[in-house]
Amino acid sequence: MSKVDPVLLEIVSHALVSAAEEMSITVWRTSRSTTVRELLDYSTAVFDGEGRNIAQAARMPVHLNSMELCLQDIIAHHLPLDRWQEGDVVVTNDPYCGGQHLPDFLAFKPVFVAGRRIAITCVLIHHVDVGGGAAGGYNAHAVEIFQEGLRLPPVKIVRRGEMMDDLFATILQNVREPETFRGDFLSQIAALEVGARAIRALAGRYGVETLAQVGAALLDHSEQAMRSALQALPDGVYRAEDYVDGDGMDEGQKRIAVTLTIAGDCVAIDFTGSSAQARGPINATMATTKSAVYYAVIAASGIEATANSGCYRPITVTAPQASLVNAGFPAPVAMRMLTGHRIATAVLRAFAEAVPARIPASYYGVTFNHAVNIRHADGRRQVYFDAEIGGWGGHPEADGPSGLSAGFHNGQNTPIEMIEAIFPLRFERYAFIPDSGGAGRMRGGLGLVREWRFIAEHGLLNASFDAFVSRPYGLQGGEPGRGGRLSVIRAGELMALPAKTIGFPLRSGDIVRMETPGGGGHGEPALRDPAAIAADRADGYVS
């Protein structure tokens, strides 16, 4: 382990995290879309000069756990670090260059002091639209990535401080909301420099060599903390599985099989036995799969250390080629989050075999991503994008929280008032769903119902949902949570829609109803405290 004064290590560690947080605040304050500004679907991090993640803001683990994978792929196969110059910004959204899906643009900026590269800042933003066959990028009918939108290889969008206007214009020409994209993207670029400025100030105060030593020590410290946490778990081989409803095209659920092997201070996760890659866009690349695994291991192990890539060193992930969890080019991946959640819940279920007193039943296990391609009477167009969450699983010591974002994606609530001020939608209902949490000694959290009335001239609804059939599992005799639903109410008639919906035509006055899954229950329902049952009835949580 690198030897650095503990006090200095603590000070500089917090300063690096502060730099990542400054970038995060910059994006929050200057971005344009509700997807970024309200839903907070973005992440920021600081890497050392060799591209290792040493500090990050408190944003989305699904992003943060895969940023280094993308950067290392760029360095190894596309742009070696000796070609990165001061003032450059490298961007990509390509899932087959280390990314996850096309709406997520990663931007990297090298930080130089006296000609020496000392760090790299990174901002990842989920952009509201990237072209392709469906507004918002969620094309439920895509059978190859070319149908999902603009795909940008790792390329310099800024060279030595000069924006490549022709490339930027090409990107804007291919998205449905160019002005919104422009605002979010320029926010992304500005935030990179905010982080770079903070890193340069740190180097000026403590010296370049000291900063490099601290970065290495932080990685070593987090690695050791992870090894210690794993060593406290019982050695053994543990197996579990979970399911995705399907890809919206072919019949049948898709299986995610996990073999978890804990051996001393290491853990190996093998996905042999998982379904082959799907025809539709629910596939996950290894960046998504590893990101979900890292999240689950960090959550289950109880590690107490700075979150950085040192935590990943004792973790090995293997998966069959061309499988649901290790898709091969050009498989579509727009809805990869549906599988990513179930990777996390499957790994957590395996951990529940090893440490049953620590792991809760399944949370809702899906992001309810949805978008509407809106056309107004005057010809103006908009893209409304949002995401919804559900209930957490019951824990051995407590009921599951209701309507709480899972740590894997860590999204926030978009205020109804903000949506109504921008888009032609009027909300009719937003509430917990009684009886949606799985019964158990500890009840699962409740899912949410969200209804809004469409009041524009014309719209096309796209939905990337799951867990309608594959309900969130219970543990230790607890029952599964209720599954999700999607429907449209037109002139008083309710029409049920499939979980994967593309281009459903909306008319003015239609009401869209989304019902998210509840969490699984924990323990035998018959053992629930009668006082807790009475409280649930009084609160309207159960009927």
C-alpha cells in the first residue's frame, strides 16, 4: 500500500470529492432539460493521470461504476493517452466502446500542469434525445444498435480549447431537441473545466508528486477496505437467479443466472446459464453488467471506504459472450437498464444466501423510463422524458421504504409543477398503491401510481418498462411485490398497454396511467406484528 500521511490523505481525499461535487453542482445549475436538472440523470468523477477513478460525486452508481471501464477502453483501443493534449475534450456514447446506451454521453478532459497530465475529469449526462426510431432513444422495436440513434465513437469534440463546431453541428442535426441538447452538452463541457480548475489548484498547493501519491494511496485504501469486508463474509459458492419479462418481441422471460463465489478476500461472479442476448433492446454490455455487480457487492459487503475503482480490484466478473449480460455488436441496448436492475437484484439474492441477516428482499427492479414525442397545433415539437420508481424490499429488521429510488440508479423526483410548466401534461394522480408491497414479517414498500392527462394536438408514447410478470422477489417466506402496469384511459375506457411500447398515438384528453412495482416481503407474513398490520391499515397501505 502507498504510504501517505493519514491527515494529508484525508484532506486531499475530501478535496478531490469536492472537485467532483463542484462539477455536479455546475451541471445542476446550468443544464437545460428536466432530465438533467430535476431527475439528476448525470454523474461526475475525477480520475488520476492514468485514467483510474479516484473520486466521485454522490450521483448514479450505474454511471460511476462504469466510467473507468469506458475510459480504459478509449485509451486501449481508440485514443492512447499520449494523444491527449491540454485543452482537449473527448466524448463518446458508444456502448461498444465502453459505454452503456446511446443517450448517455461521456465527456473526458485531461488536466495538465507544466506539461504533465495529472488528472482527467469526467461528466456523464443522459441526454433527452439522440435521434433514432423513437423519441428519447428507447426504441422498443430496435433489433440492432443502428436503429437506436446517433452513435459517436471516441472523438475530440474540443481540440486544444477550440470547439469542433462542424462535429457539434452534425450531432445537433441528428437529435429531436437540438436546443435542449446544446444547453445540456455545453453544461457538460463547462463542468469539466470547473473540475480541472479545482485539480490544478490542489496541485499548486500540495505539488504534483504529492497529488499522484495520494491518488494511488486512495485506490489502495479502498481496495484493502473491500478485501477486509469480503473476508468477514462466509466463504462459499452461492447461486441465485432473477428474470426480465422479455424483450417485447419474442415470447418468454429472460434468465439472469448468478454463481457467487466468496474466497477469502476476493469474490467472483459468474453469469454462466444466463439467457442468450435478446433480439430486442434489453441487452446489457459488460459495462452495464460490471456496474450492476459492483453496486451489489459494495451494498452487500458493508464496506466503509471512499468509493473509487480500488473497490473493484477484488471483484471478478465473467459472462458468456453474446449473452443477455454480455451483448455482442450490433445488438440493441437502449433498454439495458431493465436488465441492469435484475443483474443487481440477482447478485443481491445470492448474497442473501451468504448473509441472510443483512440483505433485503428485492426492490422494484426496474426504471420506468418513458418519453412522449409531442406535436403542438402550431407545428412545434417537444420531447418529454421522465422516469419513475417503486417500492423497496422488506429488510430483516424493517419494512421496505415506499416510492424510494434504488441506489443503483439513484434518480430523483421530477416535480409535477415543473413538468406542467414546460409540457402539455396535467397530472391527475400521484400516490402510493395500496397492497402493492409484498406481504411478510417485514412488508415490502409500496409502488406508485402516476396519472397525467395529455392536452396537446398529437403525441407518440414510448415506454421502457418491466416487472409486469417477473415480480420483485420476497425472501425467507415473504411474498413478491405486485408487478407494474401501463394503461391509457380514453373517453372513460381503459386500454392496457405492454411494458415495451413504442409509438402509441395519444389524443388530447387521454390519461396515461403508470403503476410501478412494489418491493418483496421479508419473512413469513403470519409472523408480522399485529400492531404493524393495524398501522398499515390506518395509513391505507393495505386494504
